[in-house]
Amino acid sequence: MRRMKPRSTSVCQNCRDRKIGCDGKVPACTQCRQFRQACPGYPRKIIFVHQAPGDPSRNSNNLSPPKRPQNQSLARGRTNNETGNLILNLTSFRLSTAEELLAVAIDHFIPGSKLPVRISELYSSQSLVCASWLGVLPNLIDEEQSGSLIIQATRTLGLSIICRCQRGETKRLHNHQRLQSYCSAIYQLRSQLLLHKEDVHKQTVAAVMSLTLAELMMPTSQKGWSFHVRAVAQLVQRLGPEQFIVSTAHRLFVGFRPLILIEAILSRSPTFLTLQQWQSVPFQKYSPSPMQRLLGYAAVLPSLLHRADGAKLIPAQQGFAEKRAITLALSQLLDVLRQWVLSYQNLFPGPLYWTQPKDLKPDYISVLPFCFPNALAATALIHCWTFQIICLTQLYELGILGRSHQPCGDFNDDFALRILEECVDLSVKVCQSMSYFLEDNMKIYGPAAAMFSFRVAHRTLLLFAQPQSDHIETCKAIISCFLQKGFDVKEPA
């Protein structure tokens, strides 16, 4: 015989229909805001619904909403809100819809408590590396049929996150589902590209973006994420900048632009992002945020690295002019990046970053960690520092290469020493920022957004810092913290 239980008064009808957790916030729950839907509110009358026999220890007369668990590390397999708690702890929960899995992805990626208070800032051209475009997926999957490319890609992303937070048989089951969705998405993507070579839709771009994040969460190969990023870059370039001026497509572009640039820097290959039309056309309606302006300035960096690699292969006397031109371009980019920091500072009433009190310093770091106004400022700053480190390192390499043959600009011993000191100083700043990104309330976004910058800083400190310095030991401890979060940040070979 079925028992009756009162329907919770802290769950809106939208979340009830989707069978996902609802945080019960007023006037609108977080889940409805993430799905860009009007929240219908919460029932004021007690409505009895049928319930199948379940756990006898459950109190069916308790109408109060469940207490939220405190923030815990994802490495311990816990979550920090009702949605994640429902998905991850109830192994019998029906993980069958893309909406459910997308709610998990958004919930675990976007660090809401670390964002500016005004929600409009999140939905403008601001950039949360790896995550800001997730907010457009609810609109896209609402238009799709079950089993479509975007649905399978979304399922793959959600299941990848779930698998990271589970162990044992439950993880094995969900990993099997993840691989099924992944293979289905890859098969459909290949078919679409073969059948519709000239007809690329934003759903296709969003699907490959989702697969890229899934690769970052649960890699299927060492370079899998890089291949997906290049695929997105080719699809975006094929569509043309005019397709990314407004609405959903614009948010997809500004959200994934950082990953396209980062991959181009790592591969030292020129990118279409440096072209003037890609710098201006997508921002005709929405002005670029400070982060987007920074990415626009740094878009030239991959081509400079590519030119520098070519110049190193040219005989010294023949390649002097090219090396000098690259040196000048890198120096100009450095000046632009430094000016960007000054202009960004003017947007804040207080400092862009500050050190934590000594009594709050983590044991694993030898210097005082940084705090930031919000996650957007932290993300922008560490990437600006990283771009500067890359410029300085390349200047040093070109200077050393040309000094034995012919002076390359004003490169001398004093200038070389200043470059090394600035490289180490900026790298230490990046390391001081890692405790902020590795906090539990930064969710998966924190370590995912910080990996690139930390790797560059770590490599620089290995090259230029004293081998026995505290900075190297700090880097080792930070690597361990990344591993606890499920991110493998290997020491450079």
C-alpha cells in the first residue's frame, strides 16, 4: 500500500518537472536562473502526492527543506549544494535527461559565490575561462530531439563530471554511460561534417565545446582536448565573425575564445583571432569586457612565437632583422599588457589583489597567498601575468641567441637580469594566486581556469629560480593540490 507524503514547499514546479534539486531561493531559484526561465515560485498549500515504499527512517511529516551541506572538496567525492547532492548520492536517481546532467555541469562549474553581485555581468561579454558559455546550453537543448548531437555532447559533459566525483561500481556504471554518449556524439559529429560541409550551426559548435570540457574532465587521450579546441576554431572560422554578433552565438564565441587562444599559444601556431574582423565584428553590439580586450591584445602572441621558432632556424647574420622585428613586437605587446593592468585597476575602488593574513596562509605555500575582488578579476589577472611571462621568456631566448653574433636591440647583461627577475616575480604572483583558484567554492572552474597559468609559471621557475628555493617546493605542493582536485598538472619534462 502506498503512503502519502507532503510535497516540499521549497521546490519550484520547473525543478520538480526536471527532477533536479531546487535551492528554494526567492524570488527565483538558482536552477531556473541558470536555465534562463521564469521561476514559478513555491506552493503555499500542502499537496499530498503518492510515494512508493522507501526508507522507513524517512520522516514523511517533515516539511522543512533539507539542510545544505558545508563546502567540501570535490576530491573527497562531495558536493556543495542540493543539486549535486541529489545527483551524486542517490545512485538510483534517474540520470536519463540532458537537462538533469546539464544542471549538474553548470552547478559544478560556475562559482556563483565568487562572481560579481549583478547577474547581468555574468551574461555579458565577461569571460569565465572554460565555463561562461555553459549558460546558453539550456536554450539550445530545449530545441533538440532526444539523441541529437548537442544532447549527447551535453550528456557526455554531465556524466564526465559525475564520474570525477564517484568511486567503485557507481563510477563504473556512469563511466559506461559516458563513453556511450561520447561515442554517439563523435559519430554524429563526423556524419554532420561530412554531409553538411558548408552548413555549420551553432548547435554543432556548442556540442564540440561540450566535448572539449568533457575531455578536460575525463581525458580519453593526452591531446584530446587540443583536437577538440582546434575543431571548434575551424567551425567558428568557417561561420565567420558576422555570425557571432548577437545572442547565443556571441556568448559561445566570447566564452570559448580563451581556450582557442591558449591552445594556439601552447602549439605556437598563428590563430585567426588576430585578424581585424575577428577583433571588432563580434563586438559590434556588445562592447568587449576587460578580459575580452586582454584576449584581443594577446591574440598576436601565437604568431610571434611561431615567427620566433622560425627565426631560430635562420643563420645568425641572415636572421638578425627578423629577430629584431620580433623583439620589438614582443616589447610593444609587453607595454600594452602593462597598460591594460593600469586601466583595469581604474575600474575597481580598491586593489586588484591583496595578500591574506599570515594566520590564514596554507601550509603548502611559502609566500602569502592572494585574494581578489571576484573570480572574473582573478582570471583576468593571472592570464595577463602569464602572457607577460611568455613575452619576457621569449625576449630572453632571442636576446641570448643573438648576443653572441650581433646585439639584438638593447640586450645586455643588466637587461637580461631584469628580464629574469621580472619573470620570476610574475611567476611567484601566479603561484600566490593558486590557493584562491583551488578553494572548494571555486568548484571545478577554479583549477580548470588556473592550469595553463600555473604550468607556465612552474616551467619558468624551474628555468630561472634557484633549484633549492622555496618557490620550487611551493610548486610541488600546488601540483599535489591540483591532483587532489582531479587535475593532473605534471611537472614539465
